[in-house]
Amino acid sequence: MELKGGKQDSSEGGEGAKGKMTLPLALVALISAFGSSFQYGYNVSVINSPAPYVQGFYNRTYLDRTGVPMDRGLQTLLWSLTVSMFPLGGLFGSLMVWPMVNSCGRKGTLLINNLFSIAAAILMGTSELAKTFEVIILSRVVMGIFAGLASNVVPMFLGEMSPKNLRGAVGVVPQLFITIGILAAQILGLNSILGNAKALQRLRGWQDVEEEIQEMYQENQSEKEEGQFSVLSLFTFRGLRWQLISIIVMMAGQQLSGVNGVFYYADRIFESAGVHSSSIQYVTVSIGAINVVMTLLAVFIVESLGRRILLLAGFVLCSASCALLTLALNLQSTVSWMSYLSILCVIAYIIGHALGPSPIPAVMITEMFLQSSRPAAFMVGGSVHWLSNFTVGLVFLYMEAGLGPYSFLIFCAICIATTLYIFFIVPETKNKTFMEINRIMAKRNKVEVQECKELKDCYPLSRQEEKKSLSSSEM
């Protein structure tokens, strides 16, 4: 089939008319990611460097209130709450994704979300003036809500407006800005209107966008006729069973693979390798820079290598790094060069995670679900992400105290299990339309999706049939 200007129909999977990275598309991606994802990454890391000063403020405030110094146990508890309230707020924010996106839209949710960021900044900025450390803890919760919404809505927004051959690259941009935000916080701690076809033409860079507009229109019509998937219906609908299991596994694997544990352990690994204490912070910044560079590399290679290979390679590298790190940490007291192997393992782990486990799962949620189920899917995936993040932050200190270096064997096992699941279950979605991906997953779910011209006629067909069967059984 030929399109205007002699271009082959891209839906047939040939070379065809492919979208290019135009200036408007790049600007929307960069502005959306900078306004949301950058702040998320910044607030992940910004709490570390000023920790002594914030803890000092806690002590002074408590002394002024009670007349006695704060005991170490209470100080540890308050600081643990300060750190852990951010991922807990992220969980709350993820739970808000589905209702907010359905009522306010993608762009509207991102605009409203800025209010949480502003409120958190005001609370944090006035805490010393008000002489209350409780406000700092509250501000971390509010900022976590912002991050929970941003980490789900931005990839959804960018993934839906990108052409299929750039969906992966654009979808990795939010993760890139998260790493840039983390790096920016580390460095500072050293001593869009798209509602019409003309807008789509500017984003795509060519005039013939009728087919894509028709696909969007059909998807929108299907959404209106079928209604939005609730989270409950997402869990009970057979036609999305393996998609749902896949995002839960990938999101849980992303956090339970121990990335925060590796970052936490990094300073002590560097210290044991002979890095001077005054230089450790600079080494940490270097690790943050490697994280940014490798995520940037993922932007450029995700469309050529594909999502699946980056996930598999990333988790394999992470599992191997955790296994070697366990060995190196146990032997570094007897074998001098093992401490340097420990540093290499940390670097290899960060490279592996930045290439696949960190950026790709959010892209996969966008691609494995259609418009009617996507908000609920992001809500589930985001909740798993933040809950897993919170769990690692809560239990890692106890794991380290009880198991020592062997803690990383648990992370290694989780990486291996996630790798096996992806290898056997998760398909490659590179350069495929949403409907093509849906047909692949329909076979896995053992439901029929007929070949059709109208999207509403073929998805979700099994859901329509289930509704009819339920209605007939109730009569």
C-alpha cells in the first residue's frame, strides 16, 4: 500500500514513513521532563549532602522546645522519617494517577502537579523561620506526591504523542532528566498545546498524519464506548493479564534489584578501596555522571537495539555485578586488589541499571496498554515502583546488619528472576503500533483479537464478550 508522496504504509512494518525528532517534539519532551522528572531526581539526592545541617536544626529546635538535647534514638527516627517519607509520598502520588488523568487529562495533571512542588518548596523554605522540623518531613511527603505523579504521567504523555519509531527514545528522556537531577543535587552539595492536527504535523515533521490521527481518533472512540478501565477491572480482565503481570514484575525488579542499596553502600566501598574521605564525594559525583551518560546512551540505542535486549542486558549485568561485589567485599581484607574490583562492580552495576532496568519499564507500560487502560496501568506500575523503593529503604539497613556483603546475593537473585521472566514472557515492542503489540499479547492471554479496520471493533473484543456473558448470566 502506498501513501501520498510514494511513502509506504508504516503500519505494514516496512521502512515506510518514519517520524523524525523535530524541534517542537524535542522541546515538548525536554520541557516536560525538565519541569517534572528533573525535580524528581533532584529531590531523590538533595537530602543527602545537607544531612548534618538538617539534623543540627532538628537538635536545636528540640532543645529550644524542651530544654534538653535530643537523644540519638529520636534523632535517628526523625531522620529515617525524613528520608523515607519521599518514597511514601511517591506511593500516594501513584495512587492519584488514574483519577487525575481521567478527570484532568495528561497535560492538565502535569500542570496541577506543579502545585505540589510549589507547596513543598514553601514548606521547606519556611521551616527554619517557623522553627518546626515537622514541616520538613511534611514537605518530603508532598514532594513525593509530586514525584509519584510526575514519574508516571510524563512517560505516558510523551509516549502517546511520539511516533512509534521514536517512542522508546522519547520515553527514556524522563529517566535521563531524573539522573541529571540526581547529578545536579550531588554537584550542588559539594563543599505545550497539542490539541489539533497542525500540532501533530509539527511534531512529526511531515504533512501526511491522517493515518495516525485516525488511529488516535479510533482509540479515543473506543475509550468512550468501552469506558475507562478501573484498577479493579484491570486486575480482573483476562485480556490484559500478562501485560499487568509484566509491569508488576518489571517495576518491582527495577527497585528490588538493589539500586538504592548499591548507592548507599558505595561510599563505604570507596573508603575501603583507599579513597580519601574528603574525595569520596567527588567519586560519588563521578558515579552520578556515569549514570547520566549511560542513560543518555540508552536514548540513542533503544530504537536500534530494542527494549527487550536492553532490559535483559541490564539485569544480567546487574546480577553479575552483585555476585562479584559479594565476593570482592568478602575478600578485600585479605586480597588487596579486591577493593578495586568492588569499585568496578559498583560502576558496572550503575551502567547496567542505567541502560535497561531504570528507563525501559515506563516505556513498556505505555506500549503494552491502550488508551483506556493506560492510566490504571501506570497507577499500578507506579505504586509497585514506590512501594518497592520504600521497602528497600526500610529493610536494607537490617539486611546489611544481619547479612553484611551477602545482602547483594538477594539482589542478585531478584535480578536473575526478573531476567528469566523478561526472556520468556516480555515481547519486543520496538517500532510496533499499539495494536500490533496488543495482538502479540492477546496470544499470550489466549484471547482472540480479530483483524479489523476499526480499533473499537477489535479491542478489547474479549472484554465486550465478557460483558455480554456476564449480562446473560445475571438474567
